[in-house]
Amino acid sequence: MNIHQSILTEAKMYDVELGNGATYKYTLSPNRAGLAIRGNGDISFKGGGAMEEQSKLDLKLFRVWMKASKAVVENIQKDIESHKISNENFIILELLYSKGPHPVQKISEILSIPSGSITYVVDKSEKKGLVERQPNPNDRRASNVVLTDEGRALFDKIFPKHVATISQNLSFISNDEKEQLIDVLKKIGMGAQNLDK
């Protein structure tokens, strides 16, 4: 789940086909930490036996995954809010801080956020003196968004605490487990992205 990539303004109902004859109904709704998920307890099975057991296991994994993600996301969001910076501002500033200058379109592609929304957030950050636009040496028609000295000084101060918060939330598993989890989540993510292809 990516807390930075999708913004909902109202609750929506979804039916998830689990791929083995089962359907799970759930509600996805916005909250202060990003997205909240609530299962409606309405699960239907077209088959039984091993198929039903597989569905129950998949559902259990899904629920545990979403609950764990929600807990971590809320803690990270609290850290961001403690710096009096909106979530959207933070992720763009963090990208520029970590990866250097980027044009708006590239920021949009990396964060999977519409370029119009990126432009709006960049404009607000520019008014606060945290970023500025500079000519793109590779494209005269475009400009790069760059951290100002003030923006860099701000992140020099707050970013170490942000990283420490993330590390604290992931401290309950070993490094080997983290490597395994990275591989597993990559496999799930790549598989899910290719389902409609």
C-alpha cells in the first residue's frame, strides 16, 4: 500500500475476486492518516474444501497486511504532521532532498500523482521559500524544481528523525526478515500490476 499515491475524498465499496471462487467485500475510506480499510464480513464462496481454505488464508493475509500497514502509516503520518508540513509537501520535498532537482512531470511519474496536483503543491512550497524553479539544461521548455537553501536546511533538521521513526516501526523484525519481506512484496506488487494485462 502506498500512502502517498492515492487520495480519496469519500468512502467506496469494493468487491474483491480472490481468484479461487471467493469474493470479499470491503470499504476503503479516507482518514487523517491516509486510507482506512474495513471488511464488511461478507465473504461468499462458490466452492468448498481446499478452495475455501485457500480463500480463508488469502483473506487472513490481506487483513493482517492492511492492519499492519495502517498502524505503520499512522505513526509515520504523525511524524510528518509534527513538522507542520502536509503529507503532499513532505513527499515532494523528500524526493528533491534525496534525489536532487526534478521537472514537475518526472515528479508526477515517480509519485504517481497527477501533474496538476504536483504543480499546486510546488507552487505552495515555492511561496514558502522551500523550493524554486530553475531552467532545465536539457529542455528549454521545461524547468526543474529545486530545494532552496531554506528547504535543504529544513530537511537537514527533520529528515534524520523521520528515518528514525521508520526504523523504529520496522525494528520488530530482523534484517533477514526485512530482505525476505522486500522480495515478497515486490513479487506481490509486480503480479498485481500485471493482472489486467
